[in-house]
Amino acid sequence: MAEPLLRLANVSKSFGGLAAVQDVSLQLPAGSLGALIGPNGAGKTTLFALMSGFLRPDAGRIVFDGRDITGQPPHLNARRGMTRTFQIVQPFAAQTVRENIAVGAHLHCAARAEALEQAALVARRVGLAPQLDKPAGDLTVAGRKRLELARALATRPRLLLLDEVLAGLNPQEVAEMVPVVRDIAAGGVTVLMIEHVMQAVMNLAQHVWVLAQGQLIAEGPPRAVTRDQRVIEAYLGHGTARRLAGQAAEATP
């Protein structure tokens, strides 16, 4: 079996005696699209921060592309190809969409003109091309989510960590964003997403990991995970599990 692009081995992190992440191990193959789900406070965003270098684990190892990056700072991880988005989107409001995306492009583009050119190319991938010259502060919530995704894409990631990129969107906006994420993965970027919109997880993810109280309680294909009694009790609830099962059955030819 090929070496996974990302591997976590027995990773743990505590804050003031509270165990936020406990002994988590997972392997994310290159070219895959995975999802990390679980209730609020389960440790998902903390795990992203550990992967990307914003936090250092108390124990365990994080290996990216065969290299131990445990505790390595985020800017070095970004240069090697791991980039994350943030749940709370904070663009440079007075700058244009083009200029905001160029901030990410500057990781590899020293010249401003080249960074701005790359920004325009990335904007087309996420549906922001018509708004390139608009101030970022004038974007809708959905537009800001696309901008956050574009800034991350502009760093030319091999692994993209998406932290609730669908949060705050209405059903139509979710439906419009799902193919954008799918196309990014189809274009060769490995994606791991934290997400609460379970229908999107079912449509996008090839493999799902479930965290509850900082511990990994289940993993597997989405349909199998949503039938797992531990996941139903800890996160989904019986009503949601039945609804997802029904939608999956309707989608099956």
C-alpha cells in the first residue's frame, strides 16, 4: 500500500487538564476526499490546528508526505503543500477580491503582477471571477466562503483542510458549493473537510472519521458510518440517521 499523504499516530492535546484530542490515529491517502465529523466541542478544529502546525501536540506524531512535521510551524507546512481554511472568515475587507486571493498566491509568486494573475485563475475555479474587483467587505456570506477557499487554493496546496466551508450557507448555496469542492479534489488536491452538513458529507466524502469528546469513535465510508450505533448516539440522533439512510436508498439506482 502506498504511503498516505497525511498520517496521524496517537495524537493527543490537552488544555488545562481538559483532553481536547485523545490518542487519535488516521491515514489520509493522496488524491482522496475525506470528512471529519462530530458534535460541537468534539475536538475537530483542534485536530486541524495540530495537523497544520497552529498547535503542537502533547503526544503523538504527524507525518505529511513521508516527513515528520510534528509541531512544525504553519508557514513551513504551507510551503510543503498543506493549507487550511478557517471557520470564521476574515478577509481584508478594504482590498478587492483579487488582492485577497493574491495574498495566498504570494507564497509562491514573488512578483505582484504574477500573484494577481494567479488570483484571477483561482477565482474562476471557485466562481468568483465576476467579482474580482469588488471590495471583499461587500461579499455575501457565500462569497466570503468562496474567497476563503480561493485564498487557500492560491497557495497551490497538495492537501487542503477545509474547516466548515459550508457553514452559514442556505440549501441552494450549499448545493452550489458542493461541486466546487468536488472539482478541487478531482483536480488533484487531497481534501479533508470538517463539516456538519451531513448531506454534503454523504455526497462528497469517500471516507469519514467521527470524533466525540476528543476520541475517534468510528471511521469508514459515509453510509457505513451513519449506520454505526456509536455515531448515532453521540452525534447524529436516530431521526437524522433514518433520514440519511432514506436519502441514500433513493439515490441508489
